[in-house]
Amino acid sequence: MKPNSHNAISTTSVKDHDLPAYTVRISDRAKYVSLSLSMETGLEVVIPCNYDHRKIPELIQQKREWIARNQRKLHEREAFLQSQDPHLLPDSLNLRSLQQQWQIEYIPTASKGIQIKENKSISKLMISGNVNDIHACKFFLKKWLMKLAEGHICSRLKQVSKRINLPYNSVTIRSQKTLWGSCSGKKNISLNYKLLFLEPHVVDYVLIHELCHTVYMNHSDQFWRLVSKFQPQYKEIDKSLNQAWKIVPAWLEP
Ligand SMILES: [Zn+2]
């Protein structure tokens, strides 16, 4: 949930014998140096423009424990994804945020395309057509989920924004591997459609977190004070988000 970093002006890859490999990104918005770790970019050091590069190796050295712990988590995630068969299609969807459990039925027909029909009253999705085309089925299921998120998550954001009186400019639903949400300096919020799989109070926390970034574009003490005003249990919930990827179904990963 790091604030978005469209204003990054350069990235450099660094290799040092004793240190884990990392990239350095100079951000004209960053006030402090920060570290992040993700499957997409690996270890990244984000530094303000005027930061002295020579201090970075020492910083990495100091943060080694944190880096090792989080690298372990990432590897766990990868192992978990590999242990699940991503080629299998799901027969149900547990959309915790909506407290809905959808059943999925696949109906093979002579048609070359794929059709999705929903029966809301019994929470059932019927996918018909060339259902042997797993790739196509996944594509349409994901599309269905994105649309659902656009309705549900966006209207929830609107409600929460009103309740805590923190307005935003726009909201976009996206598909990201490791980010639950982000907020730009222009108060444009992006949210991951996979939030549909998380508990409602966790989703609300993500929304509160991003809305508080409309006031503070960092994770300063002031920022967390503002978050705690709207969600006093933010620490536990934020921690639980690290584990939350485990309940996002593996078939959604490319
Ligand atoms: Zn954040």
C-alpha cells in the first residue's frame, strides 16, 4: 500500500558482494529513505533527491533482518502458489467482502466463445461455451470480478470517504500482484479487485488507509495518528494484510 510513485525519476540496479541485490529509485516526492520488497521489483531503496548514495550499503546492512524476514515471506508466497494448481478452474468463489459464496457451474456447449450468466438469488455463476479453454474461462471470470469490484468496492469507498470526511478525486480498480491499494498526490485512488476476497473490516481498513494518504503522502507518525482515529485496531489489521494473500485464490495469478 505504498503511495504511488509515478514521480520516480530514475532507477539503478546495484550489486554488492555481501549485500542482497537491490535497486535504487530516486523519488522527488520522498522525504525519507525507505525500503520495499515485492515479487515484481525485488528489494528497492527509495531515496529523496538529495540523499547521499554512499549511505545506502550501511542502511541495507542495518535492515538485513527485516529484509531476510520479508524475503522469506515472499518465498513462502511463491511456494504456496506453486503448490496450488493454477491450471484448475475454481468451482466456487468466497467473496468475503460481500459475505457471498458463489458456486460456479461449467456447461460445455458447441459455441466457440464463453458466456457467463449469473443467478444472484442463489449466488450461482453459469459459464457456458468452450469451457475446455481454461485461459478464456479465467479471463471472463476475472472480468466478472473486476466489474463486481467496480460496483462494490467503489461504492464502499464513497461511503467511507463521506463518513470520515476525507474526499478523493477518482478511483480505479486494478489488478496488482502485491499492492492492495495506492493513492497519488492528486488524490486518485487505485484499489485491487482482489480485495473482494478479504473480510469487510479489512477492506474498510485499506480504504481508510488510502484516504488518509490524501492528507499525508507517507507513513509518518502523523499519518498513523490519523488512521488510528478512524480505525484504532489498525496495527493488527495492517499486520494481517501480510497474510491475506493466502486467501486470494491461486488461479487468479497469471
Ligand atoms: Zn500506505
